[in-house]
Amino acid sequence: QAQAYVCCCGIHQFTVVPAMTAFAKQTQALQGIWKEKGNEKMQWFVEGETAFMVYKGRRNGRKFALKENPEGELIWGSGKFVLDSSFESGNKSADWQLGKDREKVAFTWEFVSSELPPEPEEEEPRPKAKAKGKGKGK
């Protein structure tokens, strides 16, 4: 959060804006649609600090929170996966490492687009079937 200050003479004012954390920079760099390398049908749309599954070009109901762990790293959900610390804005691929073993890459995302996928379509309720035949006791 930016803070305003006045210099020692009381005349000049200035604002200090803190630098973005690594988590904030990486989260911002992930915004958009990504596909999993080797599984082109599996896509994810990152908006803010949430990753939404994309199925058949539309957002699916499945989503995961992107959080900051105590070390300042970007983690997926409960921390099973950690985004490679070298990932930065402009990268076209993102390696997700195992949270317990940072030497192993669990999966890799490849950048697709920064366009927003459509919201999921609501299914129309199925019409109720009309009963055929005789009712009870007839």
C-alpha cells in the first residue's frame, strides 16, 4: 500500500510505493489461458489469484486458489505444486514443481491467450415427462 510522507522542512510531499512481491509479479504474469504440455485438452484460465479449468473452450466449475506460501512462493491450492521461482512476465511456459521435491517438474503450462474464456453455460432444465397410462386405482 502506498504511503504519503512530508520531508523534514514540511514543504515537499512524496509517496512511497512498495515494490511488488515475487508472488504478486508471478500471479500477474500468469493471467490468461494456459494449456498443459502433453495434454492439449487440459487448459486453465488464471484470473486474479484463481485458476479455473477450461473445458471445450468454456470455464468449468473446477477452480483452485493460487496462494503465497511463507517463503513468498506461488503455490497451487494446498501447496502440492509450486511455480518455478524463475518464472516471470513474458515467459511462454511455466513449470510447476512438486511442493515436496523442487527438483521434479510435475507439469508444465504453455501460454495460449490473454483473452477471457466464456462463462459456463447453464444447463436448461429437462422438461418433465408426461405420465402415460392409467393413474392409481383407475
